[in-house]
Amino acid sequence: MNRIIKVATAFLFFYLIYGALAYAQKSLPANSFNYDKSVSGISLQNRKSTSLVLGNSVWEKRFEKDDDFGFIRVECLNVNAKQLLRIGFFEGGTKNEVQVFQVSYKPKTYDLSSKTVKTKIPEFITGLKIKLGMSEQQVMKTVGDNCKVSGSKGLKVLNWHTTDAKSSVLKNYQAIGYFIEGKFNSKDQLVEYSFGFDYP
């Protein structure tokens, strides 16, 4: 009798867990979205991670001159110098506190500087496992399917942006806006990927 009760209890427990998981999956909206928060161990608004990955003196290598990226930044190359990681800081913000990331292939016209940080990182991969060369479908499947897609200068551009103060990312980071932007070439390969917070 005890054995029957144990088996029935185990079956009931399994059924309840399975039902809860199925309900949770159905409850997720079709256009749910995942927030990217880091690149190769460097995290948004986490000064310690910046120092740990790039060194304590990396702040001295920042570029402050305006460019198309639009932020005070540190620029890093991966180990074979084919990929460029730009980490952006807000003017008047805290030292080493990253607010925006941009990963791209190093342009042929890139002006290598003594400030450029040469890392031993094989390739720049984000917290959501997004990396250069992925297809639009792969990126959309990872971040969510409610991105806007448009065309610009021969590239397909994927955009997502929120200023919803109730969103977890803005509440947790005390930010006013969050964005993701991906650019794909004519071969449907991700060639540039940016994400982070809006300037306050």
C-alpha cells in the first residue's frame, strides 16, 4: 500500500511540474525579448569586469575625440586583430563603467593607435552568445522576434529599443533606454552588433 502511495505521489509531483513548465512556456508572449548585457566577460555598468578583462590602467587608453560611435571609448582588437570591440562610456560617468558595446570586423582603414588595446580574446562573443558571422535568423532567434528590420547603405539593419521604465533591464540598471542593433551584409552575415543604454 505504501509503495502505491509513493508511486502515486511521485507521478502527481511530475505531472504538476510538467504542467507548470508547459503553462510558463505558453505564457511567454510570442514577441518576448532577451537583453544582452556583456561581451567576452566585460559587463554593462560593472567596473570590476572591465578592469579584470582589460587591466586596471585601461581607462588611460580611452579615446575622447568624436567619431561615428559617438562615445568616449576604449577600442580593443581580438587576438588575430580581425575584430574590433568598442566599449563606450557616458561623458561625466564613472571610470570603467561601460554603457554601450559595439563589435565589428576591423575596418581596412582602421588607424591603429598606441591606445588600441590588443587582447588575447579569440573572438568577441556576447552574453547571449551572439558573434560576428551569424545570420539574421540566428540573431532574431536569440534576442527575440519583435525587432524592426530595415535597409541602410547596402546593409540590412535589425533594431530593438525600449524606454519602458517597467522593463527589468531599465529597472535593474537605473537607465532610461536600452537598444540592440545588428547589421548584416548581402551574404546575411552579422558584421556589426551594438547594444547598451541611451545617453541620459
